[in-house]
Amino acid sequence: MPGNISDSTDDVVDVLTAQIEGHFGMSMDSLKAAVAAAPTVHLAATEIVSWHRLLVASQAVLERAEDELLTALQTQSAEVVDAPTMDLAHRVNAAVAARDGRAMAVRWLLDPNAPGKTGLAAERLARFSGTQRGPAVPAGAVPAAAPRAGRGVLR
């Protein structure tokens, strides 16, 4: 985008979009359409599409903030920056942090070996989020006949 402070920030979205497309073997538009048609079929795809949408939105906010800051800086003298311009600089910093946080979430979702996705941490997360596969109690541990109300059942 002409006039942007940092045109290379587009690369974050472009690189992650390419990684998503490679991971799922389809274009982002096709993946979005598939998720929209059946959001519960592939929950990982649904989650990645959702985070990608947030990433793209935060990139747009960042670009607007950068453009506003650049415009304000062009009207300032080099020695003095006024409070409204500093506020714009803080908005740019916040927008970068939001965009980078969302990019990290997309990277984590794409990495099957990311910390927390394997081992004890993943098992605890699965139990907490309700995504654990299989019965919560092994089938052999369930009594053949459950006690009826009024017979040994606390109320």
C-alpha cells in the first residue's frame, strides 16, 4: 500500500495465508467456503479460518493507523511531536501487538508439534475443552445396574 510506514507488514498475512493454503491443500477462499458450509466437520479448519479473519482485520486496522500516523507526522516539525500524534503512534503500536498476537495464534494452530499440543498439557487441555475422544469413564468401570432413586442414592 503506497504511503504505508511499513509495507512489509503485508508479508505476515501473505505468508500465513500461504501456509494455511498449503496445510489444507486449497485456496483460502475455498477453505472459507467449506467452513461456512459445514463449520463442525473440521473444527481445526473452522478455528484457523476464524483466526485468519481476525488477523486480516487487525492488519487492516494497522494499515489505517499507520497511514494516519504518517499523515500526522508529515504536518509536524521534526523537533516536536504533539500529543495527538503520539496517541496515533501508540495506536500503531497497539495494532502491531494485536496483529502479531493473532499471527502467533495462527502459527500455533498450524503447528502440530507446538507446545501444549502433545503430552500431558494436551491431555489436560482436551479434558478442559471437552474435545477428549472416547468415553470419560472406561466401559468396564460402569456398574451393570445403576442404583434406583431412594436406594442408596444421596439426594
